[in-house]
Amino acid sequence: MKFEALGKICKIKRAHQRCLEVSETDVSALMKKVIIEGLQTDESILFFADVGKIFIQYLLDGAHQKVCDAVIMTTYNGKVYLVFVELKSTSFNNNDIVNKFVSSSCLLDYCRCILKQFHDASVLDGLERRFVVFCLARESRLPKTLTRPPVATPRKPNHTPQEYREIECTQSGERVAIKKLL
């Protein structure tokens, strides 16, 4: 993948040893970071959607100014993905999450257009998008004793901002395989 063009319009962070670290900038956050591992190449990158506010300063306030914590661009089994990532504590507002994902997705559409028109780069064309929220696991009040074998539930598709996948982590800094996000 060629990321030089993308680096012209936003801050990027390259994978190291096939891992990427997504960090929360809010100092009061309980979920500080998550480490994405199992990337198939060190060519994967992480970039921050909040740099888009530089481009759209005239759009003050509103849901469109809220963006997700990070976006990961990676190749997995021959397909290139954009994975929109949000870190949250144990409680969060569904509408707030959806607005952040929609806003971030729109911002990337804008960046794709800028790269194509002014830099003749099509690095963001045709990528599959996934939306993921990492949160700290909610503790159940009473321990449950299984009376039947657990039934495997199919993973919810996470192809749109409204159908994001929620992944619970037992602690901040947990390592999660990239295939769980896709």
C-alpha cells in the first residue's frame, strides 16, 4: 500500500512488529489504549481523524465535529480495510458513537476526493470499512452457572456506522487480534 499521499494530509503512525496501538487522548478515560496485533504486514497504518477539523473550521459545533479515536488501514487476506475505532469506558451513548463514525467516514470521503483531485492518488478508493468500539467489560452482578452448553452466536456485521461491533476488554491495554475487528 502507498501511504505517502495520505501522509500529506494527516498524521499517520506505522505498524511495528505487526502491531498498532490505539490510544485515548482524554486523561480521564478509563479505557486508555488497546493494541491491535496479528497484522499481516508492517505496511498497516493508523491515522487520526481529528486532524480533519483543520480542514473544516468553518463548520463549528454539531455532531459532524465529533470523530472517532483512530482509523486503521490494513490489508488482511488480500483485502484492504479501513477500520474506524472508538475507545469507551463501560457506559456510552449509542447515538454519540454512530455520529462519530458517520462524521469520520464523511471526513475520509473528503480526504479521498482531495487525494484524487490534487495528488492523483487513489489510496482510499474501494476499501472495505469496518466500525468497532472497544469498551471495558461490564461486570455481572451474580455469577452464572451454566445449565446448558453455550451456544455460539454469529458475529454482528460491522460494515456501517449504525451496525458497529462492540468488543469488551477486561483491561485497558489489552491485545486484540485484527481478525476480530473485520
